[in-house]
Amino acid sequence: MSDAIQFLETLGASPAASGLHDAGYAEALAALELEPAQEQALAGRDAGALSRLLDGRPAMLCMIATPDGGETEDAPDKSDDDGEQPDSTEDAPDQADRPD
């Protein structure tokens, strides 16, 4: 892992390090053994330039796909509004009550 990436990881992982002011930030950069272009990009807080120097991706995407391509969980179910299925025995007329 490059020193620039380790430096950024340290900044992100430590709340105390992420609160470095300009003087502390410059001292932390000076302590690293970076290429001049990387140091300049970090000093200028230029994420795009640093990404190009480190051969980073221009964009990163995250997608979630269901394995079967079926319905998602947020699809409406086909039950009553109260979430209960109708009881078919209560709605059906009794055989004894029917005229022949």
C-alpha cells in the first residue's frame, strides 16, 4: 500500500488525526516519504489529482441484484389491507342452508 493511501487511511480512522489544522497537516505530510506530485496533491487536498497519480478509478458504483431476478421485498402483497387473508370457511354458505 502506498504511503499516501496509508496517510489517508490514518486520517479516516483516527478522529484526532482528522482534526489536524493546516500546520499539523503539513507536518504529517512532511514526515512521509512521498513523491513530490503526491505530496503536492495531498497538500492541496486535490482528490482528483491524487487519484490520477495513484491510477484510481474515475468513478465507483455499487449495485445490488437479486440472484433469481424475482420480486423484491418491497413489492406489495396481494392480501387484504389489514394483512390478514380472508377466511374462506366463514364466507361460504353452509351446505345445510341451501335449498335443493
